[in-house]
Amino acid sequence: MTPQTSTLKVPGASLYYEMRGSGPVLLIPGGPQDAGVFADVAGHLADRYTVVAYDPRGNSRSTFDGEPQEQDLDVHGDDAARLIEALGAGPAYVFGTSGGAQIGLNLAARHPGRVRALVAHEPPSMMLLDDPSPSLAGMRDLHDTYRSQGVEAAMQKFFSENSLSEGPGQDEAGPQDGPPSFEPSPEEAETSARVSGNFEYWLAHGVMPLSLYRPDIEALRGRPVVVGIGEESIGQPIDGMGKALADRLGSKRAAFPGDHMGFAPYPDRFAETLHLTLRGA
């Protein structure tokens, strides 16, 4: 299904978004990702929902009015709330993955009236770990590598240390089985090129704010929040972060197909799991 595309002017930026179907679901990508990584999942959901995916400010087609700014989770949360309001479809179901899950948690805590239910898929909530220092040291080392050696060296380090393959959806953590064995479509190749173009902004302005963000547990407790974890991520550091969040919230956990990027190789199964999880939230 070809999406309807549009932009929304927000303070300090313009947000690009894509819309398919009928009935509100907002999809928030993580790290350097943009709306394009959800194209296949959105297609499988569009017969049941109005599916809106967007590029968070600073990524791809969501541009700043002036110079790039340090990522601020409150600003991201406000952006998502304004988008839901502009669509006139709230309260909305919200799905966020990785850094996008952190945005979703901020949105649900600070704008609860805009969120019908939130699925936070593999959030890198390392600040909720009993001892976050090893994880934080790794992210600081990544940031230092970028500053001293540049984007390519930092991203090679990131992909290698997190068992990720280079591709359009790679961001905070999680294993990956390797590059796809098939030729990407023109749309997938275009998404990959855009996301790769976001790496420097993410390394310079996003990796540390996303890593240091601590969800507001008191504001979220009792809210309809489900923590998603990939079946292939069990036992990985990201699994521990998700468990720490779920335990503190006293919320449900849901198993999703694949790993940190499970929506890419398994869009049909992932979409069905998301649908069932939202309905049960």
C-alpha cells in the first residue's frame, strides 16, 4: 500500500510522516532509523489501523530549522504528542523500538492522554539496571571513538560489539544474523542510504542522551505499557534492560519474532504479534 506522506511543523523542526490504513497506531523508529524501516510491517497492519510512521527530528526528512540540536527526550515526546494531536486520532496505540521505545516511554509518561497503549520494544533502558556502569562505559567509548576516529570507525565498532550487520535498522543493541541473502528492493536501498546518512548525527547528538535517559517509573506505573523482547534476544544485554523496566513497572512482557530488528525479516509475524499485544494491553 502506497503511503500518504506529509510534514508537520513543530517548534524548531519539521516532522516527516507516512500514513496507511484506518485506526490510529504510531510507529517510532530507534537511533538513526526513519519511517522507511517500518514499511513492510505497516503494510501488514494497514487493514486494521491507520498506521503512522515518522522520522524523529534530526533523522532523514525531519529537518531542523537551524543547526542540529542535541537530542532531548522531552522534545521527542512532545513531537510525538503533537503528531498524534494533528492527526486527530488520539488516544493512539504507540509502538516504539529501541531508542524509539525510549521516546514512547517519555510520551506515555508526560502525555498520557495521547496514548491508548504503548509497546516498548527492546528499550535500551540501561539506567534501570542494578549496575549500569558497564553498559554506559561501552556507549561512552563508542562516542569517544567517533570523536577521535570518525563515523566509519565508530559504526564498525558498534556493529561488531553488538553482533549487528550494517543495514537500515541498526541502532542501539541486539544480535543480527548477518546481511540479507537477497537483493534489496529500490525502496529498501533508499531507506538504507538515508539511515546511513543519519549515523553521524546519532553518534554526535543522540547516543549519549538516549543511553542516559531514565524513564519516569512513577508516572508510567499503572499505565498500559507492555515491554517487547525478541525471541532471539533472550540472554542478551538488551533483554536485561527490558526486564529491568518491566519489573519496575510491574508490567507485562511480550515475545516478538526475531531479535532487535525482528520487524525487518519477519514483518507479517511481527505485525500480527503487535496487533495481539496491543489488543491485550
